[in-house]
Amino acid sequence: MSQLISGNSIPLSEVYWSLVNKADKKFSKIRDLPFYERSRYENYFFKVFKVYTQLWKFQQENRQKLVEAGLKRWEIGEIASRIAQLYYGHYMRTSDAGYLAESYVFYEAILTREYFKDGLFQDINIANKQLRFLARFLMVCLVLGRREMVHQLVEQFRRLIDECKRTFQETDFKEWKVVAQEIVRFLKSDTAFMNVRPLRYSLVLDPNLDASTPRASRSLRLTDAILSSYHYNEVKYSELTLDSFRMLQCLEWEPSGSLYQSAGPKMGPNAPTGASRINSQNMTDPTLPPNPRKAVLYRPSITHFLALLATICEELPSNGLLLIYLSASGKIGQTSLPPLGARSVTSVDENILRDFESHTIKQEGDPSLQIKSSGERPGQSLRQISEDTVEHGLSFGSHGLTGPSCIYPSDLVPFTRKPLFIIIDSDNSTAFKNICGAEKGEPAALLLSPSHTPPLISADFSRQPSGSLFTIFLTAPLQAFCLLIGISGSDMETDVFTKAERVLSSSMNEWASTLAASDTLHPVWSQILKDPFLRRLLLRFIFCRAVLALYTPVFNNKQNQPECFPSLPESLLPAAPAVQNAVLQMANVFGGTSKFTLPQDITML
């Protein structure tokens, strides 16, 4: 019998569906594993992947017979989509760009082969599968930096929603309309101007200074990062907020043009033909070092956050360092729940997003979580920190700034037995000063945002549509400077931007050399200078601090200036001539010298 496996009485279709059921069960288990169960996930991933490899190969080798037995094209698309989700999920766990590119391969194959086309407007379930596929593919393209494909998919996504609303009950697609609104809002905020050059670290565009640090007893490298951002009504797509997205991009290597190769398991000869197309795009570069491993958390529970933090610290290599990035509002008056209307939209939004973004790692805890922060007085004891910050923690919930839903500076102190690089972007970031002097073995490096955002000339700029100005300074400093003085992308000439990039790059090279040669540089900073990601963040912080300190509307206003602990050498303070000269040169490039208060004796070198 043609429908039986050779030498066996089991029909092909039964073998196929048995494999499908086995794969589905394993996929469900791996999808729900939390970030902190990393070793368990690593082992389980390859088992799940092996099953899907068998399933994909089996359906390819027996495609015609299975079709005759009733296999539908959308069912093949479902398998390909699951494989793409596995690849993307593994990228989010490991930050290996090869897996992200492989995910793109499978999603692109689904798109070009139109697996969900048949019966699209006859069966609402198939329509929802196509929408989920497009929404997932959008996320992969967004993270991968394939902006042309993002815009193409957005148009297709919105068009399909409109067609489905006409064909089926309009109420069945209200949630998908919210998803479309999210990605449109995200793209309006993350404009072409913000991405005029890659946010990733580029060996071509970024200064590749081999900082000599003879005074450092050791050199640390960034191996892991935890990124979490939450503000009410902030710009996001699915569970990726705009601020976290920018930091995610900032902590990755930009491919330099080498031929694409993936380090991870593939489908080999059974891969979709889209692989040949992605190879020609040079989307990854095997000559680059591995990306730091990042965990992007969206409104996690405190237990989840601390469990992940403990796991990473336990596994941190002897020369490794963990970066913690928290972006949140910390005003006491902002901990109340949003208006009912807004809450209902958010609830609808999150339900459908959890449905389509099934490769997003499940978080425990209240779904309506927030982050807050505040505090003062560095160098206190752990007990003093706990007592003095009762009202000034980071709130991951909707129950105010106290109680079990908050994280305090003292919660991070036990983990300072390992090297930490902490970035707090909050209107109450000063609470985390208290970590300095209370560490348990390793002095922590802290970059703290201003508690107040300076008034901006750009009338349409605020946190909600554009993200945090401090985070933009750390990830795209030139664009942040332009936003501050009122220059938008439409006003920018390419040669002016290029000249400004040269000025900024030259200044940062000089500052890096100053840091490396300094006799007074704290070991916390000297030990991270050889890491390109951490060095770049520190140099951009110096630039941000100088610009905001000299910006005329808030000149020398401490509330509008970021802080770092331990302190940096005086030669790199905003009052230092070399630093002021860099700000003057930058302002002169854009014709904005009148917007800064500089000593009369400062002239461009």
C-alpha cells in the first residue's frame, strides 16, 4: 500500500500526526520555561529541535502521499512557523544572531510560498494563523533591522485586517487592530533618523580603541545583561518596549559584510529555499565575537527578576560582568492604575499579543506591573538602605511603591559579590546611589539618569512617543543631541551629520585615551575599558552629562544631569576644557552654539 510505511502496517498519515503531537507537546513545555532555568532550557531546546527536524524531513519526503491523505498547506506552514519560533526564542535566550537569521529564513519562506493563502477568507482560523504569522515575522524583522521588510509586512498586515473585517465579524478582529496600532506607533517613534546608522556596535563606524589599562588588576568583559523597561502607555510592540529595544540593539555586534554562517543547528538540505536569499544579504558575520547574552523582561514579577539575577550571577565567568538596565517612572503619584478605558484596551492588547507571541517566555505575576524608583545618600549600610527607601523602590506592580511588588536598591546589594554595571533610567534614579558603598565584595558601576528631563525645543518630543532621552544618549548620542536642540531628521543634511559623527568620534577617542592614562581612575572603570560595549556606554555617558550640564535652559541644574558612581576623573567633568570644547564643536556643526552656556575663553581647537 502506497499509504503505508515500507515494512510496516502503520499508515503514513498516522506516523505524521504522531510526530506532530509529539512536537506540539515538547514545544508547549519549552515555551513556558522561565529565563532563569537556563541549563534546563539548553538541554530541552535541542530535544525539541530534533523532533521538529524529523517532522520537517518526514513531511518533505512524503509530501505527495500526505497531501493525498488530507494534509493541508496551512498545516505545513504551521510546522515552518513553529521552527521559526524555536529559532527566535533561542536567539532571545542566547543572543546568537545566527538563530535570529534562521528564524527570518523560515518566516520568509512562509511568506513567499503563501502557506496560509488557501481558505484564508473562508476559515477564520486560517485567517488568524496568517495574522499571527505576520505579527511574529514583524518582530523578527524589527530586531534584525530589516526595515524595508517591516514596512512591507505592516502594509500587508493592516490590509489583511481590513479584508477580514469585511469578510467575517468585525468584532473578531478588534484585537488585531490593536496590534497593528502598536507597530505603527512603534515605527512612528523609531524613525529613519533614529536609525540613520546602526545602533549595534560597528567595527567600521565605531572607534575601535584598544584601550591600554596597565593600572587595572584585571579586565572584565560584558557577558550578560538584563534589560527591563516599563512606563504607563509607553511605546512598545508585543513585549518589546522602545527603550529595551534600543538597549538590545546597542549591546550587539553589527555584521561587517562577511558571508552569513550560522553557529546553531539547521535543517540542512531540508531548509526552505529562502536560505539562499538570506545568505546573499550577509546578515551575520562569523568573524565577530559572540554577542553578550541578554534577557529582555517585560513587567516581570520580582521573584522572577531575582531568580534570573541569581542564576546569571551564579553562572558568570571569572572575567565576566553583568549589566542591569532598568527604565521606569518612579514618582509616587504615578503608581495608580490607568483609567478604566485605557486598562481595557491594554487587557485586550496583551491577550492577543500573548496569543501570537507564543515564543515569548512566560512570566509569573500580575500582568499589570510597573517599575518605580527613588532615594538618596550614597554609602549607607544595607540596613539604612532598607529603612530609608520604604517609599522609593522600583515598583513592578500596581500596588504603589511599597510591599512585595517592589524592588529596592538593597535587593541588588547581595548580588554585588559579582561585578555589576547598573544603568537606571528613571525620574527617581537617585535611589540607587545607595548601592555605592554598600557592596558585598565587588564595587558596582552605576550610571544614573537625570531626575528631570530638560525642556526640549522639539515640540512633539516627550517620553511616550520617542522614548527616554537618557537612553537615546546612550544608544544614539548624535540623534539625542539633535532632539535636544530641535533638529529633526527632515532638517538634517547628510554631510552635516557625517561631519558631526567625525567630531563626536574624535572626542570620544580622546576621552578614552584620557581614561586609560589617568592615575585617578577608579578600578571599577579601568577594568571595563577593554570591553567595547561598556567603554562605548561610558563615553556616551560623559557626552550626555556634558551636553545637559551646558545646555542653557538647565545650565548647571543638577536635577537635569546624569550621575555616575564611582566618580570619574576631573579632566572629564563637564567643566573640563577638553569636554566643553567637544560640546562647542558639536554645537557649531549644527549652528546651535547659542543653546549652550560656555566660558568665553573656550574656543574650538
